[in-house]
Amino acid sequence: MDSAHRHLFARLERFYDAVPRDAARPEEHGALVLFVRDGDGWPFYARPRLDATEPPSLADVNVVRERQRELGQPETFEWVHETTPELLATARAAGLSVLEAPLLVLDPSTLPDPATLTDVRLRMLAPDAPGFALDVAARRAVAAVGFSAAGTARSEAGPAQRDAALTELDVAALDEERARIADGRRLSAVAETPAEGVLASGMAMRVGDVAEIAGVATLPAARRRGLAAAVTATLARALLDAGTDLVFLSAGSEEIARVYLRVGFRRIGTACIAEPTALI
């Protein structure tokens, strides 16, 4: 690995380590750090410690899994293969299934104008907008429906299933969303039509000049209309305009990665996500 790639992967490691620290407390277990969220909210993962001098051992993985079970937290581990290649075999030896997800970074010079990708309205969520609570709920509902039918194929699930998945957010969750969008740590975007409502959505998490686009999803009935690509490009453009100079994402499969390749991303490596086999 040349020095430029080492520097790039080091920036990604610092980002992965920083993102959970706003909402979770770190617990160090050998060469791993487990991020523990107290209270409600999306549970975090364990990943290699930034300052570890050795790769995580099988004993480290087993200790963390026991702690995750004790906390009622998913037994999830995340890492970048190019940075911690030894962990792939260790995780499998522990009985975990590993998703090897294409890891891509944006080449800003090849990012298209989002408006050229679709005729559907594209919109960034604003924390002071009157409909902000409904916007956030719709973004989450679209993700829930979209990720329940993985891949890019069309199917019947559409606005009716999205509306059935809508849940009201509590005050604390909305305040967190507002605060993070207001200070630039989180961005959210949707694609919508007046008749159908929100059809696709996505978000980005930002720490300084590095950001990850995540949670890009399209209702299965609305797929093959360029909406995921348009939402991704909208988020990427907003991040660049905010001064972000490294934008990256992980794709759930090679098929999904092709969506992002079309809007200026290129593959640099593999992001690994490990879970117990029964949960895959």
C-alpha cells in the first residue's frame, strides 16, 4: 500500500472511531473497542482500537460478544479489511458471518448534477422546517421498507407500506436530529413526488472534512428510476459545498455498488460487517 492510500485509510479509521462517540461510551476489550449507547437509539458496533499494536484476537472477539449479549446489544463488528486484514479469519473462526461490502470514495470531479439524474424532486431536510418531524419519520420508514427487500430489483412494496411503517419519533430523537443537522454533523435528503410522497431517502454523517453517506434506500416499487443515485449525488454535492473533501460509502453488494459508480464513486477496498450467522 502506498503512502497516499495509507493516509486515506488512516483518515477513515479516525472517522469510524469518532462517529459513535457523540452518542455512545467506548469500552476497550483487548484490541477492540465496543461502543455502548445508554438509552434509546440505534445500537453501535465493536471495531479495532485506533491505538492497538496487535490485531484483535479470537479471545478479544469472544469477550466482546459476551459483553454485547450482557448489554442486550447486537453482536456486530465492523472494520476495513485493508487496515485490519487478520480480523476476517478471526471473525469467521468465532462463528460469525462476514459481509464483505465494497468500500468506495467519491471523485468530486466526476460527480454529476443531481438534477440531471431524475425528474423527481430532490430535497435536503431542514431542521427548522414545519414538517421536519414527518420528514424524518418518512426517511426512516423508506429505509425500513427498502432494506427489507435488499438489492435493486423492483417489487410491490411502495407508499402504502412506507406509511404503515411510519412511527412517531420522541422529542429526544427529534432534538438529536435537529442538533446534528444544524451543526453539520448529519445531512438527510429525500426524493419525492406530490402524488406519491417520499420514494427514496438517505443520510450522511460528517466529522470535520470526512463524511460517510449511509442508509440510501428506495421503495421497491419505485426502483429503476435513478432515485438512489440522485439522492446520493444530492448528499455528495451538499457535503462538498460544506467543505468536506473525503466522501465515502459502503455498498451492500457489487450490484448496489454499480449505482454509486455511476455518480462518481470508485472502489478502494472492502468494509467488513460481522454478525452471528443466524442473524444474516
